[in-house]
Amino acid sequence: MIEWAEKYRPKSLKDIVGNQDAIQKIREWGESWKSGNIPKKKALVFEGKPGVGKTSTALALANDFGWGIIELNASDIRNEEHIKEIAMRGSLYETFSDNGDFLSSKEGKRKLIIIDEADNLYEGKGDSGDRGGRKAIIETVKVTMQPVILIVNDPYELFKGEQGQVLRNLVEEIKFRSLNYKQISSSILKMICARENIIVDRNILDRIAQKSGGDVRAAINDLQMLAQGKKTITEKDLENLGSRDIVENIYSATLNIILSMSMKTSREVLNSVDEDPSLIMQWIDENIAHEYLDTEDLSRAFDYISDANLYLGRIRRLQYYGFLSYVYDFLAAVSIAKKHKYGIHGKLNSPDFLKAMAQRKRSKDYRDIISQKLSKITHQSQDSTNFEFFEIFMRIFRNDINFAAWNTVILNLSEEEIEFLTGNENVEKILEKSKDIMKKMGNNA
Amino acid sequence: MEDVWVEKYRPVKLDDIVGQDYIVERLKSYVKEKNMPHLIFAGPPGTGKTTSAIALAIGLFGENWKASFNELNASDERGIDTVRVQIKDYARTAPSNDVGFKIIFLDEADHLTPDAQAALRRTMEKFSKTCRFILSCNYSSRIIDPIQSRASIFRFKPLSKEDISRRLKYIAEKEKIKLEDDAIEAIYIVANGDMRKSINILQAAASMGEKINSDIIYKASGLASRDVVRKMLEKSLNGDFLGARELLDKMIVEYGVAAEDIIKQMHSELYKISIPEDLLVQLLEIMADIEFRITEGANEKIGLDALLAKFSNLGKNQK
């Protein structure tokens, strides 16, 4: 079966939905390579959440200009050697494309080097890690005679530290914004349904698009799943969305652990479900307090959960999977942490909270950076600013666009920092206003 | 309303500083004589220590005061190296003004380690011709004796209700916001004599609604993570795990407070609430263990949940 997300990947820049400013910039960059001049910034960094069209845009660019492609992504091992071998060599010589066509730069033919997931380079970790990967990327960008595109979800990871700053000065950043659900629904999902001869209400496409949270790939995958072997999609089908097997397994395992009074039974259930133990742990963490009402029982339960968590951490750090069975043991022990038989349980909650938290894993970094900038104007220490003023600042920033724009200028806030402060709302308005302010200041100066 | 009000309405002239008349008189005489000794500003937060230092510098050096005034925060740049290198480098160079010296304003100086303070003492003496120090702290007792004996100490008092109220009304008028009387009362209750906190709360409240009354003030005053941490702690010690966790989740998800920062604040709040000392030490033991586990564990949220569960249990048993 062909994945629709692949099948309907846009072939040309003009087919890309959304982000038209970004696309225009990219097209101009392509033109300047084509004209035979090497542009000042030889590399672009595409920044944005999953499924907003970063990779598609890179591929479409190569296709429009008839360039060859050299692609490296996280599934390759990307240490210094490897990047040098593939990207550097590719970037220096005009030779043959991957398909063996001769590419002459005199005819504007190029090889586009795409380094996907460039924020997932592990620096100096283990032998199979991407040791020195960033250094090699910097080298590549410095010497390349060919266009380079780096693709990241989180630019902070790529640009952190001294080396990151060096890299930042060498590249041009292109931000990709999430599409709104209307764009996804009416420009993409509708087109696919038409081509696949599927009859579906617009309203249903809207809901699929909404659920994707701006991730086009996820929306297309969901659509394909719903349409599997059918010619129409109904309201009823929609209910199946998201409740996949995996959740059912985890759900029943969690329920079992919480209700059972026997550790051995729970251990067997855990054996049989064979799901990610950290996910089960999160489900237990989320739901246990609604069942174990006696704080004595709850406290004991958390002793075991915390043990399981500890060994999960050690597995991750030491890459020693021998500890895994202890993780299961401690999770099963939660069953016997209770001295009462409650049997109250209602519907279990999904630990969405943890998902939300994972998405904000960089929040400490942002808080620290913003607090540091703020402390310069509040004449307070970074800690005091962080603990006593930050939320107040954040609240005013959210409530008042003028305040936000003005402080964006004085604190020199980056787009990501604004996104962090506002929870992603009004970012463009704030940026626009702050540009106006800068212009006015420039005129007065 | 664009600026941060605390800065927008920070007095720039010594005469505009409220509630510290005696201190202001003395500082004005320094300006007149174009000379001053090393100073220690001691007092609670939000009473005008930083403002006085800046106003003094403006009085002495005029328009280009920034060139002769170096503000450092001891809790950001703690340790002996800062004192040795950064402060010394600044202190030793000749002043670029006609007064003959420059000022180093060292905020939160009581956070400097005793070693760093000892090093500072020598620098203060050696370069006192070209550089005067103003050390600001909450408690002068945390400044080592040899420094105290070489400086004039000024004690800043919490501001009176009248002083705070007058200032808030002035700001409200300038910003064209409607400030009801019970709002001022509420601000004074939550912020006490802390002008900075009062103004911050006022600005947050002003961004939340048209009319500012006590309800909005209480909402705005609970925003700062320090206040949320206190509430979370109280709930958990009352045995209300779910209530405490709700606040925890809010801090982490909505405001992005880091686990280690939450623990750091819990630690300092534990000393402020009234609980028996044997309970305090048990709670600290739990906290130490959990913090250690967080450094090794896979998921820090699990650690914090476990902490709240254990606090809930201990707190409940105490009652």
C-alpha cells in the first residue's frame, strides 16, 4: 500500500500550501544558485513543527530546478566522518547525481544537500552517536559549492552553544508555520478525497484536520486510515480515530494494576501487553490518586512508581536493558501498595499532560533566557525575576499586544521566545507591531 | 501601557523617593559634597534600595551616570572569581567623570560567599579612591564585619500604606485606569510594604480587566510561581494530593517552570510556613531523596508527583 502522505507530496513549490512568504524566499535563493552565482548564505535552515511541509519544500525545490539530491537523516549515523564523507564530498565536486546524471553547475545544475532532523545530532555520545556531527555540518556549510538545507523542529538545539552561534551566522533561517485546519481541510484533504474518489462531508474533513493540530502528515495518515477499503467516511468512523490498539492495551494494563491486589497477576499482565513501560508508568501516575484514596496507600504506591522511574532512567543512561524486568516488577508492586480494596475507578484519564510537558521540554531554557534578559531591566537577580515577576510579565504579555510588541523590541525577543510567552497566540501580530516600533525608532534616531 | 511599570515609574530624583526621608537627606548631602563613603543598603525587597542607588548616581554624575555606575547582581555572579576579576577590573580603571570616583552597585550582596566578601573587602580598600561600593542586602548581618565597619549602613523600612496608596493612585491616574479603594487595600494586604510587588500586581491586574477591584487583585497576586508554590505546599500538607497536583501541573504546563526550580522554591517556602520542626526535617529528608532520584530518573514529573504524595501523607498524619 502506498502511503498517501508520500503519494500526494507536492512536486513543485507552487503546489505547497501555506507559508507563501517562506516559499518565495526559497525560490529566490534557488534562482541565485541557478544563475551561477553562489549566494551569500549557502545554507538555509528550515524550522518548524512536524508535518508543516519542510521536507516537501526541500524536495520540491530540487525538483523545480532539476537538481540532484543528497539526503541525510536521523536514521543514518551522522558522526563527523559520515557527514564529511557524504555531504562534504558532495558539496565540493560537481560530478554525478545519485542517479548518475552529469550535473554541470554551468548549466545551473546543482546537487541539493538535505540534512534532515539536524537538531537531533548527539554530540559526543557513544560510538554509534553523531559525534562531532555539528562540527562537520559547520565545515560543510563553510566550504560547500552546492546548496545545503538543514531541517529542524527545534532551532534551539541546533544553535545552542558557541558552535551553534557560529552556525547561525552562516545560514539563513526560514520559519515554517503550522497550517490552520481550514487550509489542511480544504486545500489538501479535499483534493486527496477527490482523487481517491472518496465521498466525505466537509465537516468531517475539518474535524480530521483539527485533530492533527497543524500536522499535515498526521491528518493525511488519519484520513487514509479512516478511508481504508471504503468509499465513504461517516461521522461514526470518526469515533475510531485515535483509539488505536496500543491505547487499549495500556488502558487495560493500567486498570489491572490499579484494581488488582496481587503483584504476580499484575506482573503477568505487564508481560503480556508488551508496551512501552514508561507509557504505562505515566498512565498509572495520572490515574492512581483517583483510586488510592488513603494517602498512606498513595504514598506507598508512589514509592514503587518512583523506583520504576529511577530504573527507567538508568536504562536510558547506561543503555543497559537488563534493568527492564525490575521496572515491570516495581510497576506491578503498585498493586500491593494498597491496604484497602477500593474498586471505585471511573474512566481512566489519558496522561495528555505528559505529552504537553514533553512538548515544552525546552521551557526551562526559554524561561532562563527570558528571565536573564528581563533581569537587566528589572534590576533584580535572575532568580528573583524568575520566581517573582515572570508569570506577571507573561500574563501582561498575553493580554496586551502593545506591551508585548514593545517588550519584544527592548528585550530583543526571538520568535520562539514570543511563542513561549504567548503559548503561540498572536505571534505574527506581535512581530508585525514590533517591526513598526523599530522602524519608528530608526526614523527618530 | 507598554513598559514594565516598575521601571516606567521608578523615581529618578532622590527627592521623589518616598518613605525613606532620613536616608534621602543623607544621600542628598553626598551629592552636594560630591563625595561619599562605601554604603550598605539593608532592608526588605521593594523599599527603594536599587532606586536610591540609581538616583544617587544620577545626582552625582548627571546625564552620563551609566558610564560611572556598574550594577552587578551577586546572586547571578556569585563566587570569588567575579569579585576578583570583574569587580577589580572595573574598580582599578580611572573614572571618566569630574567627581573623581565611580560606583559599583552590588545587589543581593548577602548572597556572596564569605570568601568572596573577604576578597571584596581588600578591593574596596585598595581602590577606594577611584571606586565606591554600594552593597545592597536584605539583612546586614549577612555581610562580614570587616566590610560593615568600613561602610555607612542605611536601613530601609517597609513603606507605609499611605506611601504605597499615593503612588498607586498616581500611576492609575497616569495610566487612565479605574482603581477602586478596596483594590488598594487588597494590594497592601498581599504585598505589604513592598512597592515593587505592589506595582507589578497593579500592572498585571490592569491587563486583566477594565475596572480594578479586590477580586482582580487577588487573582493577579497569585500569579507568581512563588505564591503558587506556597499554595501547593499548603494543599499537600493538608492531605489534598489532587489539589496540590493541579497547581503543579499548571506551573509546569502553563508557565513552564522547571522541576528543579519548583523544588528550590519549595525548599525556601518550607522554612516560612509554620510547622513543627520535626516534621520539617522529615519533609526535607523526603525532598532530598526525591531530588536525587530526579537527577537519575527518567521522568521528572513522576518525581514531583511522588513528592506531593508523600507530603500529603505526612501532613495528614500530623493532624
